[in-house]
Amino acid sequence: MGQLAAGLKTMQQSLIRTVSAVRDNADSIYTGAGEISAGSSDLSSRTEQQASALEETAASMEQLTATVRQNTDNARQATGLAKTASETARKGGRVVDNVVNTMNDIAESSEKIVDITSVIDGIAFQTNILALNAAVEAARAGEQGRGFAVVAGEVRTLASRSAQAAKEIKVLIENSVSRIDTGSTQVREAGETMKEIVNAVTRVTDIMGEIASASDEQSKGIEQVAQAVSEMDSVTQQNASLVEEWPTLGN
């Protein structure tokens, strides 16, 4: 009986130790489960926040992509307008060159007219001298030369008028030539300005073309980033769903 009692006591003590160990392990498991549950809740909250942030980022990237596309279209339209303006400026430059050539031709013709009026003036001067000599000879002839003297006087008057008209024409043409020279200078300056405009518009066209090309590349890059963000958002949403299921699985 004494041995049996001792064995029972030993078994009782062993059972107490086992129950105590099981209780300690259960407490540890309960504590760990609580920590896992808290961590799971925190992870779930953070994952949801990340998913929300990625969703907003994806929406912003879509808006940015649309804006860049619009900028690309605007740049292309501006390039087309700049090319049209460049061609118009070139046409204007050619018109100015034609005007300059025409004014030069007019100036040359006017100078020839001046030379012709100088010849007319010389002829009128010679005619005036001849008429004067004829009047002198008619005076010497007396009655017989009176009619000739009248004709010589008329010729002299016409010669004087021709000389005066030639001088006036010469003055007018010289004034016209002077104005034509001034106009030619102004037109040449306008032509140079048109060339500068053409060069400037050409540079603008080149720059707008580069901007359009860069915007196109930027648009493609942003689309790739937007696609990547969208995929990240999808993965994060899946992770958030899995994290939300953990507490249920734990229970």
C-alpha cells in the first residue's frame, strides 16, 4: 500500500506538472494568437491604405496620360500651323523680291526717260537757236521775209515750250526715281525682315517638332508607368483580400 500511495503521488505530481506546462503553452499560444491577430489587423489596415493610395495614383496617372496626350496633339497642331506660317512667309519673301525687281526695272526705265528728255531739251535748244537765226535773216530780207519771220517766231515759241516741258518732265522723273529708290530700299529692308521671319518660324517649327516628338515619347512612358501602377494596384487589392481572410482562418 505504501508503494502504491507513493506511485500515485508521483503520478499526481507529474500530472500537475503536465497540466501546468499545457496551461503555460496555451497561454503562450493565446498571447501569440492575439499578437498575430493584432499584426494581421494592422497589416490589413496598412494594405488597405496602400491599395487606396495606389488607386488614387492610378487615377492621377490616367489624368496625366490624358493631359500629355492633349499636349502632344496641341504640339502637333502647332507644328502644322508653324509650317503653314513658314510657307506663307516664304511666299511673302518671294513677292517682296519680285516687287524689288519690278521697282528696279521702273527705276531703270525712268532713268532712260530722263536721258530722252535731256535729248529733247537739247533739240529744243538747237531749234530755238535756229529759229532765232531765221528771224534775224527774215529781218534782213525785209517785206519778203516777214512771213518767214512769223513762222520762225512760232517755232521759237514751241521750242521754248518743249524745253520747259522737258525740264519739268525731267524734274518729275528725278523725283519719281528718288522715291522709287527710297521705296526699293524699304522693300529690300522688308525682304530682309521677311527672311528673318522665315528663319525664326523655321526654328519654331523645328522646336515644335521636337516638343511633339518628346511629348509622344513622354506619353508612351507615362502609359507604361500607369500600366505598372494599375498592375500593382490589382496585386495590392488581392493581398488586402487575403489579409482580411487571415483572422477567419485563424478562428
